Amino acid sequence: MSDEPPQVPDVDELKAELARRVQVPQSSLTFLEPLPPELLRNICETFDNSGTKDGNMLERLEAYARSVARRNHLTLEPPSLPSKEHRSQSAIERRVQSFMADLDMGDDALELLQCLNPTLQAEVIEQFDIQGTRDGNVKSRFMSFVRGIWLRDLQVSREVGDFLKDFPMDLQVDVMKNFDSSGSKDGNVSARLQSFATRRWRNAKSGRAPKKRDATLENFVWQWELDSWALEVLQALPNEVQQEVLTGFDASSTRDGNIGGRFLGYVRGKWSRYLELEEDVIFRIKRLPQEGQVMCLTQFDPTSTRDGNVSGRMRGFLWKIDSQLADAAKHDKSYGYDRSYRGDYQARFKKT
């Protein structure tokens, strides 16, 4: 037996070998510098560039090296993109196509990844590690991974994230592909997402296709210069109430210019009478700030009331709205939620 110590691999030689294999200058491999020599040698020996369909072996090497590093509790940051060409939309699209072709999970997974913005697409490609899938269900793990990144980017509350996780996977995908957060002018993306997801769930539950863009409703919103939440309210209304609002609302005599407030009051009145809500419930809804009233109009589902006591069910629903608004107020004082009213509000509930 030899008593000589094991030979330590030469880092420069390893990098030079990798550079030759991926056909790039050795200077392009600076992202490998945090790796110890043994791990670098492992990457050099195990990296397989034969499956690179778009010819961009450097990007494939980066993804593989990051995967190996994570398994060894190391990180390679920031991502190494050697030129603006590789940051372009077309370059990312090629990377997405190649990445998904390698995973072979079907068109729905590809469409989900493509609906993300380019920055998030690149993050998924660089961070998703197929080796971490213990039960063999790679597609389910991938979908959950994408959902986590998407929710984090929107900065929604944990409660709304958990709410979405309880949906069937196909419905989660539908929500992620179609939700538009850009219309959230009040900054409450969490409430907007929950409202949108609730509507998609109801449509799926009733066997109806998700609502397409309705030019009539959009023209109405445009005509009266309403904000995007007004369109959500209109879409959520029962057909009978929706038609009443479209034909009966008139803000031409609004003196203070608060057309949104006038619209909300008008819709709330029509909707409350349609549901035959009791006066105390109507009063409590009216006392809520605007975002709370919008949540009632878009999220409350009276069809699941088995005993016919819609007002009773609404009272329970208002507890949830109250809790969400209080949580939002802790993070953003701009919501204008009257915290002093909350105690009186809850006390009244205990008496009913």
C-alpha cells in the first residue's frame, strides 16, 4: 500500500477541461469558483452535454452545477449570464423549451412556465432540482415549485397562498395563467387574488367555462371611468342584478366626483335586495371599507346556504372579512380600516 496522500485535483485544469467541453472561454466559468476542487471534479466527470438540444451547453452546465451545489448545501450566486444576448426574451424562450423537453412533463406544464415573467422563468430553470423528488411525481413537485415562486413574487399573504393550495392542481394552473395583478390599484393583491380564484372555482364547480372578456362590462367600466375592481364586481353579480346595474346606474348627477363610491353603493343596494339580506347585515356591510365591500360582493356564495338563512351565512362570512382586513391593516396603514370599529363590530356579532 502506498502511503502517499491522495492527489488534489488542479482547479485550473478542471475548469479548462470543462471549458473545452462546453466550447466557451475559461473566463466564462467564474461562477464555479465557490466550489471545492473535489466537487468541481465530480461535476467535470458527471456532466453530460449530449442532451443539449439548443446547443447552449454553458447554460445547461450552469443549471447542472447549481443543482449539484444545492445538494451539497452550497450556492452559486448570482446566475452567470455572459452576455445580453442570453438575457433576451428569445434566449430565455429557448432555455424554457429545452428545459421542459428534458423534463418531458407535457404541454400544460410548459404553458404554466411560459405564463411567468422572464425573470421568474429563469429562476425556475436554475433552481428546480429534479433529484429532490422522492415519490417520483416530478410533475406535481414542479407545479408546486412554480406556484411557490409565483406567490412569492406577488407578495400575497400566507392565508391566500394556503387558500390556493387547496384547489385541484388544474384549477391552480388556471388561476396562475389568467390572474392579472396589474389592476390592483389599492395594492391589496391578496384580496384581488382570492376574489379571482373564488370566481374560477365557482365556475368550475358549476360546470361553466371561465368567463371570457365581456366587452359590454368593459365598456360600462370605461364609460363611467371606474377602476378595475368595478369590473370584478360586475362579473361576480348574478345575471339579474348585473342587468339591473347596467341599465339603471347613472352617475351623471354625482357632484363630488366620487363615481366609484356611488357605483359601489348602487350595486350594494341591488345585490342586498336580491339576496334579501336583513337590515343589520346590510348595515354591517356598509360600514366596511371599500375593499371589504368588494370582497363581499365578489366572494360570498349564497348558493351553499342549505337552510336558506342567507343573512346568517353572511354574518359568518363577515367574520372572515373582518379578520382579513385587520391583517391587511397591520401591514399597510393606507387601507384606511377603522381599527377602533373592529371591537364594536365583534361585540355586536356576539349579541346576534
